Amino acid sequence: MTTVAATLAAAGLSDIGNVRETNQDAFLVDSDRGLFAVADGMGGHRGGATAAQTVVKHFPALLDRHVADTRGRVGAALRGSILELSALIRAAGDRSPANRGMGTTIACLLFRGDKAFVAHMGDSRVYLWRRAMSALTRDHSLTALLVREGEISRRAAARHPGRGQLTRYIGMEQEIYPDVSRIEVRPGDRFLLCTDGLWQSLPEKRMGHLLSTGDDPVSICHTLIDEGKTAGGDDNLTAVVVAMAK
């Protein structure tokens, strides 16, 4: 039987960027499980980094348990494990005054056979390159909501004072589930998971070009981060690239 790891190549890279004093992003590359994720932390000098690292440390084991508990219902397992992660981070913040209120985004990709499951909370994103670049996630943010409702334009959203204000994230007080979707995977598909530090620095068209023409996931990650920093790099930048075998 062909394993997930045998059908793909993957890599991840995170950089502090040009302005920030700390890197509060984190990423997960677990090819054996077919599990990939990025997280963008928030909350104080240390809290954001702690929240993001909690995701990549605990997510795989939590997901394994929830997959077993739900008898293989992957969508339910993703929702349950991310909700438990949120409670875990919230409780850790309550125990530490310095980290109180910490939280993090999550964008993850889980492969099962010829399908990929996408789950996210916040404004970290998952993209697919398949003849063209398409976003598989919709931001959970104030500005994204205003754009979807026609209140402001996409151009205005980039300058809006509420930019970066999230409506859904891991660690929030309310028990709100992530969005989960599923797609059929095809040979040659390439996926990009990234935090907002990258997608706000580089146009989607440029990221798609780099994703589709790069030699391998390692070099694509380095090129994405390097170009993101050259274009501004005002925030931490993180990318995970997954390339399916042709």
C-alpha cells in the first residue's frame, strides 16, 4: 500500500521578518501523518509564540485521538481536536498572567487517500495551485467580513484600521469551531499554507508563479520568504509547501 509520505514532498520555513523583535509564527510538517499546519500567535511578548508552539506540539496527538474516537470521521476529528487545542491554550493563558488572552490562528491540511481536508481559524491561509492559484480558506477577520458584505473594497481593506482584528481564532473565549472542507487531490497539485505576513507582502499571482515553477518545496519556501522580506516583511513570515507527485 502506498503511504501518504510516498506520494508527496513537503517543507516549511519561518522567518522573523524585517521589523518584529520576536517570531510568533510556527509550522508543522508531518509527512508520515499527512498533516501540515501554520500558526500565527498573538498576545504579549511571549504569549503569541507560546500559543503557536502549543499548536504544533499538541495537534498531532490530539488529532490521532479524535480520529480514533470518531471512528475515522476526519472532519469531525479536525473540529474536535482544534476545539480542544483552543481550550488548552485558553486554560494555559488563565494560569499565567503574562500570557492571559493569548491565542493563535491555525491553517492546516490533512491528507487521507486521494482527499485533502482543510481546516482553519483566523487569517492564515491555504492555497492550491492547479493550473491556477486558488484560496481554499476564507479569512476570519473583520476586514474580510466587511469585504464579503460589500461594505469596503479589497484595496480599502489593506488600509482599514481594523486590519488584523480576528473574528475567530484558537484560544478565544467562545467555543467556535473551525471551518473544515474537503477536496479531491490530483497528481501534480501544489499547496501553500502561509501566515498573513507572507500573503500581505506578496501578491497572490506572484505566490502562484513561485509555487508552480519552483523546483522543490525547500527552494520554494526559501524563495517565498526571501521575496516577502524584500517586498516589506513587516510581520513574521511562514510558509509550508506540499507538492504531490505527478
